[in-house]
Amino acid sequence: MANSVTSHYFHAEAHALAGKLNKPFNQEIKKQAFVKLEGNLADLPDEERAERNYFSQHAKNFRLEGIVSYAAAHTQVSGHKSDKHDGASVTLATSVVEDLNVLNVVTADRVVAQISTTHFPNQYSPEVTFLGTHFENLRIARHPTVPAIHLPFAGKPPAGTDAYFPTQATKENGLMASVEALYQKLRDDFAKVKGKLEAEYLRRLDADDSWYSKQYDKFSDFDYEKLQDRAAEAAAPNGPKWEGVTCSLVNHVDIENIEIPVKNAKPIIIPPPAHCFGHVIHVPDFGTIFLAELKVNHNSFDLTMIRLELGCIADGSASVGATKVNGRSGGAGGGGKGGGGD
């Protein structure tokens, strides 16, 4: 007779850093401190199951020339039967990056991404928490930067056989209500700063393959019918890839001025060079920074604490502090698989 372990297929992964540098030199940044858990642990003998439901990696002193570096990174993934809720299965993915430095523009003492899901018997969608996710002493061009993180972003799990999919049902339960509020904030903020952005940057944003057009649909209102059509096309054999709805746990970023004291005179105030709209920060001559970016597709949650699209002094892209959880009840498959760091 199937128990709670045999009826759940675990999937979780995490990495500290990954990306692709085009300039000043060409360099792929493979996933650092990469770990992965995937499989139905009940297919393993009891003595192996305890050893193969948890994986972790630790890395120190990564440096890619003077482009990006960190002092330490720690990642972990795990899956186990819940002791708190009878028959429930718990999945965890964590990525921690310490003393991050990107081109002396983006720095942080500590960046933490964490997703945990709990799948209950007879409930298709899990409870999701991002508890533990945070930034410590994040700075943009030396300016103290404080992101407002909304941890209960996902809201309550959909009832019955519904998934965390962009539908009116998930709007009522909280997920799409959070997403729509974020997109309204993005629209309002973007309208305010648009006149301050470089003409060339705006021209690139209008391209069909830009992040603004492709991933964020130009911050437009959600057409739920269109979203379901896109998902159905992606689910079809050889269908186009679709990552789901892109949003963020951060709905506001406060970047402080730098104040330099002057004896017997007013202090010198240096305003930040960045322009913010929602969780998106554009820094001229550097690129665009996305904080706590979240992609939701069905019951899959993909969280990246810092995503970078670099331009000018360097060109390329990178993700810092990334986690993904996508387990399912009633799954089948082989035993858990662990991934090591590159």
C-alpha cells in the first residue's frame, strides 16, 4: 500500500552563481556550488533513503578576474516526510552567497534565497514559504540599498486540483493578487522614471527579445485567457518553451543618498546613480539589476535573488543565489540524485 513517501516525487535545486560574460572577454560561468535532489525516495532502500534525501555544497573564494567574486557560498536541498503533518512531504532549497562583489557596483555581505514547500495528502498544490530569504548590507554603487521583501507573496495554496497557475482562482487565493499589485507598481514607477532613462536603453527595451518585452510583457495587465493558451502550447509536444509568470518578492527598493560631512558647512549629498521601478534597478554604464526575481509556472517556483543584465563596462548576464522547487504528489521515478559543484 502506498504511503506518503511513495506518493511524492521530490525536485529541488540550488546554485550560488551562474552566467555568461561576453566582454571584456568571453567566459561561461558554470553553476557554482550546484546541488540537485530529484526522485521518488521511496524507490530507495531504507538505509539509502536517509543518505540521499539531503545534498549540500560549500565553496570559497570564487573570483572571475575583477568582474565578480564572493568569499563563500553554501547551498542545500532536501526532501523528507513531515513529522508535523501526517502524510505530508517537505522540500527545501537554499542558496547563500557571502561577500558578493560585482564590478565594485553591486556588493552585499550576504544574499540568501530559500524556498520550502509542504505537500499534503489529497491536496494538489503545496503550501509555499520563502522564510529565510533576505539581503544583508546590499549596496548599489556604494549606496545603501534596502529591498522590501514580501515573504507571503504566494498566498494560500489553491484548493482541490488547481495549481499555482495564473488564473482567476489563484488571484482569489493570493498569488495573482500579489503579482497584479506588483505589475501595477512596475507600471507606475516606470512611467515616473522613463523620462530619466537613456534613449538607447529605451530603444533596446522595446525590442521583442528584451527582458521588458519577453519576460515582463511590458508590465501589461494580465490576460488570463492568453496565459492559459501559452501554457497549453508549451505543454504540447515540441511546444515553445515558457517559463511562466515572472514577478518578484520585492515590491519596493529604497536606495539612500550618501552623505559626506563637511566641517562648518552643510554635508555633501551624493544621490544614487540608479533608477528604480519595483524590484528593477537600472544603473547607467553598468546594466540592469533584478532583485528576488520569482518565476511561477504551475507548481514550480524558481527564485533568483540577484539577476544581472550587464552592459557598457562589461557585457553579459549572471544569476546570484538561485533556488528552484518543483515537487509533485503521485509522482514516479528513480531515486534521489545529487549534483556537485562545478
